[in-house]
Amino acid sequence: MKMEVKVEKILEQIWELDSADELRTINEAVVERLKMLRNIGNSLAKSQFRVGAKVVWDSNRRGYGVQSGVVIKKNRSRAVVRSESGVEWTVPFNMLREAEDEAV
């Protein structure tokens, strides 16, 4: 509830601004903050998995269903995972989950 009041006050103050330059400055600050939060989230997700980790991910959007495999490489924002069938997938870290031992 307290956060909603803070956001409401910020929005009120934004509406009181008369200058496009002031609005651009605020926009730049918001964009930078969002990038920072996204980078923190990506770093946390990336740190949860090591090369050799058994993982699962849901690729239903591509019509393949739940897949499982082993992380063979870590890139900046995605892992290269070799599935049980030997196919290599490039999967965003935030889509990966630790596999149960019997699943892989």
C-alpha cells in the first residue's frame, strides 16, 4: 500500500512538469534503472547454473513441450544445452530449471 502512495506522488509530480527536457531526463533515468534491474536478474539466473548441470525448460511455444538436457556452455544471457536426443538448444537462463535426477 505504501508503494502505491509513492508511485502516485511521483506520477503527480511528473504531470506537473512543463519541460520536454525534464521529461526526457526522467525517461532516461527510468530506462537506465530498468536495464540495471534486468542485468541483476540475468546475473542471478546465470549464476544458478554451471556447465554440466542437468536442467529442464518448457518449449511449448515452439511446439516441443518440456525438454531436458545438460548445460554445455554459458553465454552472456543464454545457456547452450544438449538435450537427451543430442540436439543443442540455446535457452535463456530465466527459462531453465534444475532437473530432478531421474528426469535427465
